[in-house]
Amino acid sequence: MVCVDDFEEFSRKHLSKATWEFFSGGAAECQTVSENRNAFKRLRLRPRFLRDVSHRDLSTTLLGERVEFPIGVSPTGLKDIAWPQGDIYVAKVAAEMGACMAVSTFSNSSAEDIMAASPHGLKWFQMYFMPNKVFTQRLIQKVERAGYKALVVTVDLPIVGKRYSDIRNKFQLPSHVTVPNLLALKDGSEQDGRNYGMGGSPQDPSFSWKDIDWLSSITNLPIILKGILTAEDAGIALDHPGVKGILVSNHGGRQLDGVPATIEALPEIVGAAGDKLEVYLDGGVRTGTDALKALALGARAVFLGRPVIWGLTFSGEEGVRQVMKILRDELDLAMALSGLYNKCITSV
């Protein structure tokens, strides 16, 4: 296994059709899924030579917390479909390698169990704004107690996008797969997540900026908005003091088809955020040069979704470790060949 695409090809051959298409597919015609990758290929690097790159430093900080390299794990749900206890194994690898992991509400292990498996790793918790505020507040308190360092609030899912392949396949979770972060807090009025992706949305469709302020009022954790794609929304985020970062994301192309690739949206959001908010990116990152391009355009770090699933499918914990090492080493190589000795990059 030489590159991330090798793991993807293995997964395509070994997962069931419905499972493969659940993870790899997107909304409608999957234009955005394709563009997330193709947009990176249209960018060119401008290397500088005759610079001392004998000692390179990939480390950085995310909201003041040190990580060893600027590639983290996106909040991808339902990993157990690819490999049992997938979230636990991913968390262990991320902690071992000094990378940040954003844990999904739709993880198949509880927030507490994931933290307990790797207590020293930097972890954020991804969440939705549930229709029941009591439910939402209890979930936040739960992850605060567990030791998570930030809330990644998904903003691009007022309702679930139309995903043709899941509808055709009548995709459903296997009976043995559960969503503990929802089950543990279930009060009789909340769904358990089993119909997510088939029209069941965890989010309150009335979710708006005033609710961001409410979230800020009940927690001291910094808030990262996941799903912002325009400078206009990034500018509005500046008026909400609890927001400390933006994760530029289009939900892996799984929500509104036809939106910009994340790497295309990145520059305007970086420009709007200035030095007031940290900006990160996910979507389409498959190589070290992809990561370098995002860093060059102003992202503080990039995050991986599907590549982690492909690693799990290949060989569980070891597969994830291989994927993360490949991308870390490719980024290190790309930096050296571009004349860079640290990640403080300012232009492509």
C-alpha cells in the first residue's frame, strides 16, 4: 500500500456495495464529491530552491494545543460498519501520532470510551443542535466532563441531503451497530440515529445564529463552525465571540450538490476571518501535496474523513496508522521539495 488511493481501491473491492456507496457516495449526482478532489489537481505549487531544508518541523497549534503535524481526523460517523470499534482504534492512532481527532456524535463508541482509550490525545467533539435544548446541553456537559477541548458544530445539515445510492440500496445500519452518544441520552423523544442518511436529521431545522450564542452561553469550550463555505458567513461568525474557528467543509459532498470544492472556498474564508479565527479544511485531501496546497492558501490544518475509513477497512488500527503516516511523510516530502522547513506557509 503506497498511497491513499491504494486503500480506497482495496475498500471498494472488499466492502459490500451498500456500505461502499454509503461511505464513498454523496448527494445527488456527486458533482461536489468529484470536485473536492479535482480542484486540488488544478492548483500548482511554486517551489523555491537553494534553501536549507535539512531540519523540518511539521508541528503547529490548534486553538493553543500542540499537534505534531497539521493533518487531523474529521468527524466521520458509523466507523464500525468498516471495522469493529473503529473510533477507538482511530483515536489511539491519532493520539500516538500527535494528531487532532474530531469525534462524531454518530460514533459507534461513546465519547467517554473514546477518550478513555487514548486520554492524552487532542480531541474535539462534533455535534448537531438537537431540537431538544435539554438534550443538547446534556451532551455538551458529557463531553466537557470527558475532557474534549472544543465543540465542532455542524451548520450545513438543517436536513439531510438526498443521497441517491443510499436510497437505491435501502441503506440501514446493521442491527448490532448503535450510536451510544444518542442512546445514552435518549429521553423518549429523541431519535437514536439509526435512520440518519435516509431522511432522518439529528439537527433542528430552525438552527440559526442566535443558537450559536446560546451554545456559547452554556459552555466555556471554544466553538468551531463546520460547513461554512462563504466569506459572508465567515464575516458573521466574527460577531459571535464564542466562535473561535471555522472548518471549511461541504460535508464530503453529501449535502448540497453543486457547492464549491472546499479548497476553492478556502481563500475567501481565510480573507474574511483574518487573524480573528483559525481556519481548517476537510474534503478531498488524499496526498501530502493536497495538504500543502491547503496550508499555502491559509488553512491552519486539514482533516481527513474517507481516507481514515479506507485505512480501517484495510486492517483496522494498523491501516489507519499506515494512512496517517503516508500523508504525514508525503507532506514532509512536499515541504522539503518546495523549500519549506516549517508549516508557516503564505503562498502557493
